[in-house]
Amino acid sequence: MEQINNPYLKQVRNHPLFSGATAAEFGDLIKDCTWKNYQKAERILYSHSPRDGFLLMLKGTTEVYVSFHDTHKDNEVLEVLQQGEIIGFSSLADFLGEPTVQDNPYTVEVQAVEDAECIHIPSDVLQSVWHREEVRDYVLRQVAVRLRDIYSSLAEQVHLANQWGESAPFIQRVQDIMNSPISAVTEDTPIYEVADKMVNENASSIIVEKENGDLAGIITEKDLVERVIASRKTGTEHAADIMSKHPYVITTQAYYYEAMSSFLMNGVKHLPVADDYTEKRIVGIITLADLLKKQNRGKFDILKEIESSTKENLPDVKNAIYDVLANLIQDAIPALHTTEIVTKLYDRLVRHCVQKAQQEIEKKYGEPPAPFAFYLMGSGGRGEQFMLTDQDHFLVYTEMEDETKKETVDTYFRALGNEIVIWMERAGYKRCDGNMMASEASWRGTVTDWNNRLRTWGLRATNENILLGHNFLAFRFLYGDESLHEHFKSTVREQFERSRIFLYRAAEQERNHPVPILDHPIRALFRVKKDNIDIKKHALFPFHHSLQILSAHHGIFGETPLDTINALQEKGVMEATYVDELRFAYEVVVKIRMEQSWNRYKRKESNGSEIVFTQMKSRDKEALITALKTIRSLQNKVLTTFAMK
């Protein structure tokens, strides 16, 4: 066997299977072994291929899975193996002389998830070292750990199978809930006929179709009141004159939670249901009331509760949102979908607080003296909020041409910033320890003020300013003047184009703080006493910081992480396959963070970002290994962009 200049020879030499052999013995043993390399997605072991000995993994990641060759089912992954682990424990019984039982049609297979390097250790070589106690102890421990994980995985599967049967929101489809057949009119139907039809059919909405039967729009009771009665129409108009064009549509095969999300995201109460093959042909309609009635979840009345909340009952809204969060977690809704839904509820809450604050200030100072825009930062800005955090926000307002009014403008927005903080505190948002709030002079100002602030960060790219810059780059517009927002974004883009040193220094920090790569399965880390990880410090922050640096480098600002990833793909910075890997990594990290934080909250423990491996499911541990590798690759992409790698 060729072993000259083999980069993995030392690694094999130090493995427990060979570490007890002398140099001469090792040389003889290694001659009977074979180096193997596999490309990504290449099968390493087939279901019925002969198996002799073990494969010792030296590099890469592989999946052990059950393949359903005769069905359309996806392969079921049993476990993920990495460097230092052994493939082929199913041949151990043969090695120990146990008789072979009848063939199992579902024998597992092994596939390379990424390029992998292995060494094949035949049974004869294993037999030669089997007399050593440390070899038998190693194999016994590996089998015991593998058996424990298999039982845990099996128990988890049984639990999920039973749970899914009772978790209707997770498996129930829109076609099971929608109202069909639909009430429909054509575009040229007179308004009075539309109203008569809705009354006679007891319908709260009606579909408007084109001559060919395609969807043209929708008319709701609210449309009739606002666009006919309140507008004092003559009654001679037609359906096309008052309908809502291009309504949000959902398909028959969408899940319950997707429909609920669409209602919450888009602020509508009626959704036309389209055939799966085209969104132009409507086959049913579903309302928010239908969903609440089916699931008996009145807690979704929270939308009304937020909008009508006052100074006295504002603190109750937090509990209502937490009830929604509890339901979403219980129903196993995907983590990023959960954060999207809950963040929108928090957006409504914060927007309500800003409106209330503005009303209070107007009592003393009158109307705003200049257009303004209010922005969120932190988890709220990133759209990944699931539990109430501290306050992270800032204000931007336009300059006044009349310099004599500058003090009046500053006084107004200083008061508004303070009042916003007070209202958000009432809602349950604690004040930011770092004072990154609109109440502080350094976090409010005119567009020119912000331009100067950004220039200072760029020219003096200290660690503190880079930290401030990262927090700022998570900004998201929430309330105020849209045109001012667009002007502000353009200003930010222009300033960062001039401040390349800031992005370079930020990239240097990523180089100096790489994401930890868990070279061994997490279960193996127990033996080296590494049993936890700070999910924010070692995963979320590197993910967001790297993404912010890349997006700022390519002129993308004010977007959520998922929108940023999509924008980078559109610009050709990232390929579709890599985008999928990033989304998966983000989903994994947010899911783990969410579940750990929620469990701590239920146990009435203080919140933290430390993740203890012993409290994680085996599947989550394995997913975390893959996620950390992807985030590390994102860091490397940043370093390559700035020629640091």
C-alpha cells in the first residue's frame, strides 16, 4: 500500500486501533489497508454490497440512511458520521462469528455529504489487533454510544409519529378547511347585484372573475362599506370599480399554519384558494374566522388586542404574544416561519407604541415639524424575534432649511425618542444596557447627522465602532415617511462605498474569531469535557456579521437576513445550492436558540445563549455540526472577498 507523503498517515497512526502497535507492526498492518476517497453525494456502501471490516473516516461528513428504493419516500437519515468515526459496524457481528440472519430489505446505506477521505481496515487487520484491550474497549464504547443514539432516535420518531397525529395545524391542509364552492361574480356585475348575492348567500366576501374564469379580484364587506357607502357611490358602478385587485392567494395544498401566517403577514381576513396548478383559477375561499373556529384558538384575537391596547393594559399584550409563540412551538412550526409570524406581531406592538408616543408628544408640541423614520435594530431589526428583548432602535428626520427652527426640531424628536422608550418599556421591552435607543442623542438625528456618524465609524474603525456598526447594519424601517427611508438608505449606501476600511476591519475581526468547527461528533466531545457552546457568540453573531459585511460590500441594506441572502443570490454573489445551505444553517441555529430560550423561560430561569449538548436531541446535535461548518464557510467567503485568504 502506498503511504509515502500521505497526509493522513499520522492521523491513522494515532487512532486507538493502531496506537498500541510498534512502528514495525503498524507498517505491516497498514500494507493490508486501502485508502479511499469519495466525492460529494457518492455512495460509499450500498444496501446489499458485501462488507468486510471497517472504514475509518479521516476527513469529511457522511450520512447513514435507510433508502426506500421502491417508493417515492425520501431517504431517512439515521446518523451523521465525521472524522475519527467508523463506518461499517453492521459487519461486526460477522467478525465476531455470529450467524447471519435472513436478508433485511432495508439494510442501511452510506453516502458522502461532502468530499470524504477514508481508510478501509479489513477484518484480518482488525483480527491482528483484537487481542489488545484498548482496541476492544474502543470498539465496545463506539458500539455502546451508537446503540444509545439509535434508541434515542427511535424513541424520538415514535414520539413524533404520535404527536403529529394530534397536531392538526401541522398536517391539516387548506383544502380541508376552505369553503367551497365559491361565490363569484364577473367584473361587469353591477354593485347592487354583488351586494344582493352576498346577502342571499350569507357570504362575507365574493370572488370577481374575468370572462375566462380567471381571478380578477375580491370584494369584501369592508370594501362595500368603504368604497360604496362611505364614498357615497351612486350604485351604478360595477364590481371591477370597487374590487381589490391582485389579492393574496393560497393553494389547496398549503398547510394550516401557512394560511395563518398569510393572514398575519398581510393584514387580510379573506384568502382565495387556488388550484395547485395555477393561481388564476379559484376553487375555494378561507377566512381568518374559519381558522380560529376550526382550531378554537381565540388567542389570535391578539391583533385586535394590540391595536386597542392602552397605557393600562399594554403589558398584557406580551402574554398574548407568548401564547401564540407557545402554540407555534408546540405545533412544531419551522423556526424561521415562527420568528416571521411572531416578529410581525411585535412589529404591530412596537408600531402601536410609536403611534401612542407620537400622540402624547403632539399634545404638547403639535404635529411633527419634519418627516421622520423609526428603525429597529438587533433581533427585531433582523426579523428573528421570538421573545421580548431589550430596546434597539433609532430615529432619522429631515433637515430644516430654516436654521432658526433647528432647535425646535431637535427638541421635538428628543421628546419623541424619550416617549417611545417609555411606551416600549410599558409593553415589556427593557431599556438597552448600551443605550442604543432613540432617546439618546447618538441614536437620532437628521440624515446629515447620520452621514457624519457613519463617516466617523468608517474613519475610526475601532472595535467599539465596529460593534456599533454591526448593530446599526441590522436596521429595518418600521414606521414613518417612506421617501425619507429611501433617501436614508441611499445615504447609507454611499457612505459605506467610501468607508471600505470599516468593512475591511470588520472582516479582520471575523478572521480573528472563526466559528468553532466540531471535528468530532458532539457525543464524542463528552470525553474531552466540551459539553456546551454559546449559540449567539459562536453561531448567530458570526452568521449575521459575515452576512452584513457581504451585503454592505454589495450595496444591500435594510433587509432581513433571508431577504439579504436572496439579494446576494440575485447579484450572483451566491449560488442556489449555497443559499439553501445557508438557510438550513440559519434555521438550525434559530431553532436550537428558540427551544432552549423557551424552555428556560418555562422553568423560570434567566435567559442565556449557552447551549448544553446533553439537553439536545441527537438529530439537533448532528444538524448543528453541519450548520457551524456552513457558517464557517460564510466567514471564509468574507475573507476571500477582502483578499484575506
